[in-house]
Amino acid sequence: MESKARLLGHPVHQMLVVFPLGLLGASVVFDLLALGMNFSLMAVVAYYLILAGVVAGLVAAPFGTIDWLAIPAGTRAKSVGAMHATGNVVVLALFAASAWLRSADPGAPPALALVLSFGGAGLSLVTAWLGGELVDRLGVGVSDGAHLDAPSSLSHRDARPLASGGSRTIR
């Protein structure tokens, strides 16, 4: 099922999700560095990574919603997509709450802020798996003409298998 929100032939949501995942994941690494090295600047970096990650997640979400709305009701993909989306809303809420708790002194986050971030990171692994399930197993966001020798998405040609024989044609 092709994505409804595409840029240069590829799903926008799949392009954007790398940013919140990377930024929020990196914030946990910097929190761990802050704890391990007793270096408050690392916690400040984590704080700003969280802020950027939450914003990036809010930018990616509408494009995922557009694709989810196009999934037929009653399918496994629709329910997996709903779990993926709900989980990601919780992830963003956990990180946003962590940022709020840190805001008074980003260099010295309270323990609850760290617990929320670490919990959000753990949950993001589950929601990322669900996203992978949607794309890799259920074909959500995959071009209808996808195959191992498909032309570039930047070309105006679209190679698709013929219904009656299995050989490809370019139209």
C-alpha cells in the first residue's frame, strides 16, 4: 500500500521518524554520560536533544496519521498502526514531561526526569518495531511497483510485474 504523503516518491513519515528516534535516543546517551562522568553539561545537551526530539516527533506525526487513515478498517495493519501511534504519543508525552521537569535546571535533572526519559526510550523500541512491522511485514508505505530491480523513484518510469506471467514491463 503506497503512502498517501510522499516526497520524491518516498513516504514522508518514514523520512522524518529518524529525527525523533535519533534525537531522543541520543538524549538518553547524554544522560548516561552525565551520570557516569558527573558532568552537568552532558545533561544540558540531553535536555536540548529532548526538546528537539519532541518537536521532530510532532512534525512526523501528521504524516503517519495521513497514512494510517488510508489503511482499510478491519485489517491487522490498522490495529498495528493504532498501537504504533498510541505508543508514540506516550513516548512524546514521557519525554515532554522529562523536559518540563528539567526546565528549571537542565544541568541537574531530577531522578523522575531520568526515569521518564529512560521509559520513553524503552517504549520507543517497541513502537519502532511496530513501525517496522507496518512497513516490512504489512507493506504500509511500500510502492506498489516495488521489486528488486525497480527503477529509481526519481524517474518517471514505474516498473510493475505483469499480471499474467511474472515478467516486468516499464510504462
